[in-house]
Amino acid sequence: MARSLGWSLRQVQVALQQAGTTPSELIREERLRLVRDRLRSPAYRHMSITELAYATGFSSASALSTAFKRRFGITPREARNGEGGDVET
């Protein structure tokens, strides 16, 4: 990450600390956003939620479901079916 930004590792650590997050939390957030976007996209309708979980780095559909519900307040299945209104960004 640091190399991609052209920053030192310490600069990245300070920026994340100031933002109140960690590298792990940032990665998890990006994975959840990717899943959310794919659940909304017709191009990924052919993929099961389990396949989406594995493709985005989750260890299981259950791990994805737990993290997704904690973050967005609805399950991946509900998001795919358009339930729960517009999932927060």
C-alpha cells in the first residue's frame, strides 16, 4: 500500500492512526464495499454469495454474512434482493 502511494510505511501508519483505523479494518471495509457493489450488479448475478465471499477474500459465506450485517445492517441476501432500502455507502 505504501509503495503504491509513494509513501513510507510510517507515513501510512500515521495516516491510518489519524483516521482512526488499521490496515486490517481498511482492507475489510474495501472487501465489504466490493461485495456490496457486486451484489447490486447484474454482471455478478450468476455468482452465489458463497462464491462472492471467497472471491473477495472472506473465509466463508458465514464470515461474509456476519461482517456484512454488522457493517450495513442487512444480510448479503437481503442486499441482493433489494431489501432494506439503499445500503449505506
